Amino acid sequence: MSAPLLLRIAVPVPLRRSFDYLPPVDLPPAEITCLQPGTLVEIPFGNRQLIGVLLAVVSDSEIVSTKLKAATRLVDPSPAFSAEVQELVVWAANYYQCAMGEALSTALPALLRQGAPLVQPAEPHYQLTHEGKGLPEGALRRAPKQAAVITLLQQCSSLSQSEMRLNAVTPAILKSLQEKGLIRQGTPAPQPEDKARPILREQPMVATAEQQQALDQIATEGFQVSLLDGTTGSGKTEIYLQTIEKVLEKGLQALVLVPEIGLTPQTISRFTRRFAVPVVALHSGLSDRERLDAWLDARSGKARIVIGTRSAVFTPLATPGIIIIDEEHDASFKQQDGFRYSARDIAVMRASKLQIPLLLGSATPSLETLGNAMNGRYQHLRLTQRAGNAQAPTIHLVDLCGKTLHEGFARETLDAIQEQIHSGNQVLVFLNRRGFAPALQCHDCGWLANCNHCDARMTLHHHPKHLHCHHCGHQRAVLRRCPQCQGQQLQPLGQGTERSEIALQSCFPDTRVIRIDRDSTRRKGAMENLLDEIQRGDPCILIGTQMLAKGHHFPNVTLVVILDADAGLFSTDFRGPERMGQLLLQVAGRAGRAEKPGQVIMQSHHTDHPLVQTLMYEGYHALATLILQERQITQMPPFRHLALLRAESKRPELASAFLQLAREMAENHTGMSPAIEFLGPLPALMEKRGDRYRYLLQFSSQQRKPLQHLLATLALQLEQHALGKRVRWSLDVDPCEMN
């Protein structure tokens, strides 16, 4: 009698192993052998029903088949993962020391994790009615958004609901047009793809000599990693567009990753204006249904261009042609919890496996990427000139030492803002601290409002007025009296974007002040509405955090003010100076991007600091070279590979003891080999967070292989140890945050 066939399943739990199940009882034996890896299976696990991923159909198991449970059902007979994507996720799970089931689950849209089938409901389309086609010009001038929809439908005979959404058309606008009888909704029969349909909706811009040289060197087939190292405003996006055009002409798809959700709408707008092919978005701002529909469109090949944030790197593609990562230096490409992967580094591996080109773009490349370009592993393409007639902004340092400030602004800074507003221009003020003030202090005794759950001060907010810990989320009312001395002299300490907004509004009462931070853009569509207002070009002052620094094109901004250029100079994180330089130059790059010349004012208490001087007068690449020299001396990345083992517990002695155990296990495994060095256990920079005490153990090695071998062995040992079940712990390979 032959052994029964079993299903080997990756289950979404933090255990580094797979689980064997009997096939569903209603599944015919002939169909079991046809099951492919990547198929989603609903299985009983403890007292829960979970969605696992089939790894293989096997005939042997470590557990007797009579003790195995039967799977509940197949979610869908066809696999959710292609062999290519499943292999990529499994590789990433092994490299980043994550449980395979958790990694595979993370790579799926939420609805598939909940057991939804791999089917796409018929999507409604919109067309002009007879009345809509005959609408006279100017009939909807009081409703410009409705008029824009009519214009869209005149250019395209039919648009789907998702295409309407990509063009920022809301359901309310569509409903109004339907009620007026100008458009109608229907579900057209599926049409075969028209191969003769033009790819472009508008013609490309004429490339500059530098851009053309870069375009000529970027491959459109075969594996090649290129770093497009271009100053802000040099036209990197235009190079992306023209490179994608070549890929689309071959019938292939393009995957474009951007660091922030806020950049996605403007990127999509730019791409849909240029290309007459289906473009989809993948990011956390979409509903679960919207995200799954876009994922299925990419998987089927219907979507020719896929634009998304970090997790979109795992999107299945029917005909992959190129991967592009914009602002590749951005730390948001590294997942900071759960499956702690780097989308940029996974993209390198995916492009290599698919044998397609990868294009990394940045005005301030990460030191890891810059190092790879310098040693010849990546092709290094430089753009040193801004596109068109735009000139690089002039930068002025304002020494704050000994000066009287008005709510953080020097007098000469306010005068410069007044001059630009009077000339009809826009001004951007950058301060990377949201809220009204980063601390609340008693003037009588010096007491500070600290979070009860973290080693951190609470940020004062005014709208609504409350104290908020940005680390654990704890909120409480603003006190009227000091709890220490009962004094009433409680005063805000420091500047936040809310306080700067109020100060600017009082200084310039006739000018619109627009604040852009996480608080002001929390509601869906708020970011897009604010950006639309800015793009209208009316004189205004923008005040915001790093959300304003990344990739935005503000043609009427002629002055950028950086209120505090010192952040990062004295950071305890070795990446602090690198990130300071990247952020300051990215912000500065928002000035003078069109015909009008731009200028940048940097306020600092340390104008003579070597890093500030290097950045100011020699530029980012000189700063990067200086930091790389320091990193080589101190043997830090990219010259040495790091991993962190983090542990946290409500009892600090447990977290410390767990890491001490881990170090002893690691030292026994390596035999005290000098190939791997250990640091710790040490308290994290913020030891207490969310009522839990956090400790770190650092591993470093000049070679990846011995470090990976140690971590894989250590993770299994710690998972099985009793102490590992009493603390929260995680491994972070190639960490971006050292806290």
C-alpha cells in the first residue's frame, strides 16, 4: 500500500518550520498530485483557521499520518505565488531570518491572507452618454472637476473605476455626472489587447546631453544594476519614463517603487499623462479590494506599469521587464518590524534572478549603493546639471549663536521670506518635528512632561490640545499645574511644525500658510488636496516635515528655509551624519526647480562644524567620501556586515538574561572565532518603550556567509529555549535603525 500524499504548508506563525497536513477530505486523489507550490490552503492550527501556502506535495513526514490533521479547503486551485516570487520570498525569509510562513503571508494582499479567492469581480466602466458627447464647451465651468472627467472621456471612449481613481476622480463626482445624465456606468465585455494601440499619450521631453548619455547606457534587457546619481531637478523621472517606454515597446512590464504613499499620487499622475497603458498603484492607502484588484492586474499582465511602496517589490508580474527604485537611499524601503526586509536589496536579487535591469535613482545615494558604484559592481550614471533653464539654488548659512529669535526664526530669515512672498513666489520652511513643541517644561522647577510608558518626552499638540508620545502613542490632557511644584508656569520648549505655522501666520497674516505633516494629512485625500493647492502657484508658505523633502516638484518655490540644520550632527546612530546630509540636500533641492532662481537658508548653531562645512561648500559626494573613510576606519557598513538581536520584556532582567544566553550560544558555536564580533547585551538608546524594557546584542562580520550561518543556527536554538518564550525577540539583518 503506497503512502498517502501529504501537503507541506508554510503557516503564518513565528515558527521556523513547515507543517504537514492531510489533503482536504473532499479533494479527489487525482487532483492532489496536480497541486502546485504557491497554492493557498485553509488549515486548522490550534483553535484557529489560518491561510497557509503550499510548499510541496510529499509522501513522507516526521509525524505519523494518523496524527495529522486534514486541511480544510483549497482557497483557489491555481497558485497565488508564481514559482519565481515564491522562491524570492523564501530566499528573503532565510536571509532576513524570518519564519517562512510569516514572510509568505506578508507578501500577499490582505484579502488573500483572509481566504478570498483569486478572482476579480467585473469592474464598472464609465462612458459618455449622448447628452455628454454633445455638451457645449464651457457648460461645466462652475464644476471644473466634473469638466475634467468629461474631457478624459472624450479622449478615451471608456474608463474603468480604477482608472478614474488614478486620475483623482471621486465617487461623488461620478455620481453627480450620472445624475445629470452626462455619463453612464456599464460593464463592457472583455476585449483582446490591441497590440497596435499607441504606448504614449504625450511625447517625451527632449533629453539633455547628460540625460541622453545616461539613457544610452541603461540596458533594457539582461541583468544590470545602474545608479542614476542625479542632482535634484536633473530630470531623473524623465529618464525613468523614457526607459520604461523602451521596455513597454517590447511588450514587458515595469515595476516602480517609491518611498512614501504621499509620492504615489503625483508619480501616477505623471505616468498616466505620459503613457496610454494601464497603470496600477499598490500601497497601504488603498482599500483591501483595491489593492487585490491591482495585484491581480499585475499578475495577469493587464497592468503594464506597477507603482508601489516597499511591499510592492513582491508583486507578481506576467512579463517583467525592469525594476526602478526612486529615492533608493530612503530608510522607508527597510521594514522595521515583523519581516524586516530591505525592498531595495530584494529588488537587486529579484532583478538578478529574472535577468532584467534594475535602475536605482537618487540625488543623495546611500553609502552602500555609492560604495557598490565606486567599486564597479553597479553602473554609475551621473547627472550634474538641472534640466531646462533651472539653476542650482544658492545656499546661505545663518549662524544663530547670540541672535534674538522669533519663534525659532532669525530676523534675516523672516526678511528673506517677506521678499519672496512680495515677489509672488512660494516659500518652503522645513522642520522635521511635528506638533506644537517637542516638550512641556515647568519654568519654576524645571519639570518636564515625560511619557509614563517610555523614556521619552511627550510632544505638545494644539489641534486638539493634548500631550502625545510619538513612540508608543500614549496621549493625555495638558496639565494646568506642575505635578512636582504645583506651579502654573508650564511653557512649551522648542519648535514643532504647529508652532512654526502659528508664528508664520502671525508674521504674514495676508499669506496662506500650508502645514504638511502626518497630522495634517491623516485623512484620505488630504495630501493630494494640499499638493493641488500648492501647484496652482499662488503665493504661500509651506511648513512641513520630511514629507515635503522627497521627490516633490514645486516650480514656484524659490526659497527653502531649514530651521534646524544641526539635527543628526551629534546623533548616537552611526548613520546620523549620512541621513542629515541626505535630508538637507533633498529639502534644499525643492528650491528653484523651474525658471525662477532659488535660494536656501540653513539656520545652525554649528556653522563651523566640519560636516556642515563639507556639505555646504563641497556637496554631498564630498561628505559621502568623508563618511566612507570614517566607516572604513571604524569598520562599519558597508565595510562590515551587521545584525541586531533585540529583546524586550516588562522585566528588564529577563531581556538582558535572554541576550546573555544568546551571546553564550553564539560564542560556543563560533568557538570564539575572530570572524564574528559581538557587542552587548546593551540597553537600547530608548531603554523603555511602551512599558517594555529593550536590550540589544550586535553581531558583526566582514563576510556574510559565517554571519548568516550563525544567525540561522542561533534563531532555531533560541526559538526552542524556555527563556525565548518569555520575552519578545527579533533578528534584524542589515539594520537601518540601531535602536
